[in-house]
Amino acid sequence: MPTLIVLFNLKNKDTAAQQYEEWAKTVDVPTVKRLASVDDFRLFRCGNLLGTDTPAPFQYCEVIEVNDMEGLFADITTETMQRVAAQFQAFADNPTFIVAEQIA
């Protein structure tokens, strides 16, 4: 089962965090979790690099457990998901989408 990992920072790092997190909790995560192609969706706020005070290179990490990649591409073309994706793009600064596969 593929996992989609999304790493990103916010466009406006100072004022958008609270707005983004509220939107993510009330709109993004629940909407994506309802997709037939998705088994789970977790969102993480990244902190410091382990053992240091150095901030992580990304503010947020999404982990989306996908059960059907072709189905996901179909799901994200719906009007609802296009609207959610546009809202996400308004918050996220050049997000990196990584397809990963668990090996152990």
C-alpha cells in the first residue's frame, strides 16, 4: 500500500499557522479521510532537529495512507477535492509530494 508524504512550509509563517491548522482539522483532514482511495490521513507539526534547537526544514508533514493510487487520482479530480486542493495551495509554499512504500 503506497503512502503519500507531503512536506511543506506555510507561505506566511508568522500569521497563517493558526488559520492553517484550524482549516486542516475542520476541512482538509476530514475531507481526505472520506475518500474511498484513502485509508488514513495524519498531519504533523514539525519541531526541531533531534538533539538540537535547529528548526526542522519543514513546518508540516502530512502522511496519507493510500489504498488505490489510480483511485486517488480519480478522487482528486472531483469538484470538492479541487476546492480543497486550491485552499491548500493558498497556505502551502511549494509542497513536496513523495510516494513511499513501507518495506519493514
